[in-house]
Amino acid sequence: MSQPKHPHLTRLALFGLATVLLYWALFHYEAGIVGATQHGHWSFVIPIALAFVFSFFHGNFTGGFWDVLGIRANKH
């Protein structure tokens, strides 16, 4: 099986799509999410978990974006 020519583009596209879908879901289901976090007890975990999920996908998308552009951090 051959390797894709641009594996960074595939990664960028997948994480970009996931990020867009997450933002869409956040705005589309905003009322339900806010309602679920108002019950007290352990419901405070919901926005924290959402922040971690967004951070993971958006961070990987951003990392893939810079990889496609060929920009790397200075290792000094």
C-alpha cells in the first residue's frame, strides 16, 4: 500500500473538519449544553471536558497547518 504524497495535508484536513464540526455543534446545541451545566453536583465537568476536546482538535489542526507551511519552532 502506498503512502500518501502529503500526509500533513490529510492530517490538516481531518483535524480541520473535526474542529469545524465541534464549533458548529457547540453553537447549534448551546442551549442544551448550558442547561446541562446548571444542574450542580458534577455538571461543572462538562465545560472543562469540552475545553479539553476543543484544545486537542484545534491544537492538532494548528500544528498541522504550520507543518504544511513548513514552519518549525526554533529548537534552541
